[in-house]
Amino acid sequence: MLFLDQTTEIEELKQKAAALTESKEQLETQNQKLAEESSYAKGLASAAAVELKALSEEVAKLMNHNERLTAELTALKNSPTQRRTGSTVRNGRRDNHMKRQDQVGAASELKREFAVSRERELQYEAALIEKDQRETELQRKVEESKQRESYLENELANMWVLVAKLKKSQGAEMDQRADMDGSETTDGFGI
């Protein structure tokens, strides 16, 4: 009878040992998966940080370029147009004829300068519009990067919570094993 009880108890202990071994293997597999996911999340966070830095540098460059264009546009708007005035004094008809030619020449010169100035102003305005569009696009990208970074940080935090739970559950299993080991020695079987 005692032998039968011992045999039954040995079988139960073997089954428990097999169950614990299987549980251990599952936990190790799960731990490996979590470690891989954690590594992947760290890589994503690193890539997001690099992208955010590059975007910040691009925004800084565009802001400097914007400041230069604004300064040039302001200087262009504030600069007086150079005008040629011919005030040579001559006597007689020839004087009137020369004055008329000077006035016609000055007027055509002013028109040409005005056209050049207007064309330059339009170019500056087009450059400013393009700069504003690029700046808006870059700000959108920065916002997307911030959202991506926030998402990755949340995912990483969740993974750490899972790792902590896994470690806690492994610690509880280790305590159970220790309790089982203690009960085996008190029974006198030591298997």
C-alpha cells in the first residue's frame, strides 16, 4: 500500500514537473518575444528622434531663409527708385528739343526701372509664398513626428508594463517552486 501511494505521488510530481517545464518554456518564449518587441520599439524611437532632429534643422534653415527674403523685400520696398534728371540749361529751340528728349528718355527709363522693380518684387513675393508653403509642410511633418514619437513612447511603456508583469509572474512561480521543493523534502522523497 505504501509503495502504491509513493508511486502515485511520484507520478503526480512528475506531471507537475512536466507542467512547470512547459510553463517555463512558454514564459521563456513570451519573454523572448517581448525582448524583440522592446528592441524594435527602441529602434523606432531612435529613428523618430533622428527624423525629428532633421526636420528641426530644416525648419531652422527655412526660417533663416525667410528672414533673408523678408529683409530683401523690405529693403526693396523702402529703397527710393533712382531717377535720372537732366537739368542742362541751354538757350533757344535746341534747349526745348533737348528738354523734351530728356523728359521722354527719363520717362522711358523710369518705366523700365519700374517694370524691373515690379518683376523683382513679384519674384520675392513668389519666393515668400513658396517658403510659407514649405514651412507649413515642415510644421505638419514635425507634428506627425511628434505624434509618432508619442505613440512609440506609449508602446514602449506598455511593453515595460508587460515585462514587469512577466517578471512578477515568474517570481510567483519561483516562489511556488520553492514551496514545492520544501514540501518534497519534508515528505522525505526528495525527487
